[in-house]
Amino acid sequence: MTAAAIPAPETKVGVKDALVNLYDKFGEATWVFATYVVDNGLAVTADRLMDTPGTYTSAPDECGWGTGTPSFSATSTELDNEVALDLSTGSGARTAGTESTQTTSTTGDTYQVVATKTASGPGTVTEAGIFDNNTIGSGVAFLLGDFTGIPLLSSDSIEFTCKAQFTN
């Protein structure tokens, strides 16, 4: 009699709908619901759990914003029209955020990045994301989201509080 192989127990950990809390120039908060921890973000998470990450060695803590009209899905890899602080140039640097773990339902179940971006020119911001690289147009997207446009003038800012909650 041949013994049947018994599969190892599998634990699935999901990423609950990610939320981005935006604080506009008036200090008012707007919740963003069309936000995804994208497939590449899941790969970043799994890889960074290893003692020595094999591929994704930089934390996803760089904040980008854009002026596009995206339709994000789990397979999205970038913002629709990522721009620099002047809200018109498609190259430059993203803004470094401060990362931490927070408690939403279970102690330490939420990864959070907070970044404040200040416009150096006028425009309407409609999308944001968290990446593992500070250069616009490069790196791996972890979280992408879109929202009703927020019109900004030069020196106006938005504080992005990006949260990804892990659930079982």
C-alpha cells in the first residue's frame, strides 16, 4: 500500500481593502476607497518577510501622486500620469514617507506610510501610490489609489496616510 501525500496546512493572509486618508489644504480628511495593494505589492510583502529579501530590498515607503484618470486593478503597476511637485513634469523624485505598523483590528496588523507632498505649481491631484523607489517612472508599486480631484495651488499640500491591513 502506498501512503498518500498529505499536503502541509496552508494559512492564507489577505490584505484587506487598503485605505488612504488625505488631508487637504484645509485640514479636511477624505477617505479613498478605490485603492489597491496591487499584485506586485503582494510580492513585495512576501519577499520582505524573508531573513534576506531576494528581490525587493527597499521598503515601499516613497509616495507618488498624479493627475491622470486611472482605472486601477490588482494588476496595475503604475500611476496613470505620475507627476513631480510642480504637477506638470513627468520626471523627478517621489516624497519619502514615514512607515510604521498600526493596530486596526489586531495588534500590529496594519502597514502605514505617511507622506506630505507640497505642490510647487497649480494642478489637480487625482491619484497617489506608494513605491519602493524614489524616482518617478521606476520602482515597484505597492499600493495605488484614485480619488475625486483635489485642486492645488503652489504651496498647497496633501498629507497622504496610506494603510494596508493584513487579515486572516
